[in-house]
Amino acid sequence: MAPQYDARIFREFRQLCGLVGSLPASHIISENLIRTSEEPVASGGYGDVWEGIYNDKRVAIKALRVYRDDDVRKASKVIHPMFPISDQQLTIAKVFCREVVMRRRVSHPNIVPFLGVSEAPAPLSMVSEWMPNGNIRGYITKNPETSRLQLVCWLESVLGSS
């Protein structure tokens, strides 16, 4: 297939997943994922990162942070929306699904491979290969002479317009 058609089909597929707030089964990891850390190994504004094993590979499980059982139940519906959900939940689902579709498509030696979405340890968990040397923030901290502008320009060239 010609690259311009491939890009157009991808954009339409990403928009469709965002419109309906759902993901294809090929993007969901339902078996063979084991969380190996008892506590998160890192945290951010919206979630925590856990260490795990998936198909004998060391992985990072980035889990959306939820606080109550009700939040867990509601968030589960984002991945498998089989029941009616609120407008706010649908908005979260749309954004989450567009992000997952984008991450699944990006393939580059300098970007950690994205494996899929899981409902463990939290309903909205994104699973990627484990990076033993840390993340980009840690890299910049350890290498302050690194040009942030070059990193951003490089990332834009890899992701292109989505």
C-alpha cells in the first residue's frame, strides 16, 4: 500500500477509536502479564509505573491512578465499554484510545516499544518494554548538555503530524 494511503487509513482509524472510545482486541493484553513490583517504581501526575513481566520480557506498566472502587469500575468501562458510561468517562476513553492507537503505531529504535493496554494493576494501564536506563527526564538530568530542542525536533520528525 502506498505510504500516503497508509497514513490516511491510520489517521481515520485513530479518529474512529477516539470517536467511539474503544480499542480493537489486538491492542488489549489480557493474559501473561504479571506485576513484579509490590510498590510503584515511579510516579507522575496521573499515574504510577509498576515493573512487570509479559511473555518473558521485563515491562513497565503505566497505570492510571484511581482512588475508590467506584473509580475502578468506571475506568474499566473505558477499555471494554459494554455498559452505558457518562460523558466525562467517554471523553477520557476517547483521549486514552487515540493515545493508545498512536503509541501502538510508533516504531523507532529510540522510542520504547509499546505492547498494549491491560486492566491490571489498574483499569487504564499501558504496557511498554522496560527501559533499564530510565526515561527521558532522567536522561536529561544526567546529561544536562543535551539539546532539548534537538530532542523535540527529533520526536516531531518521528511522530509526524497525527
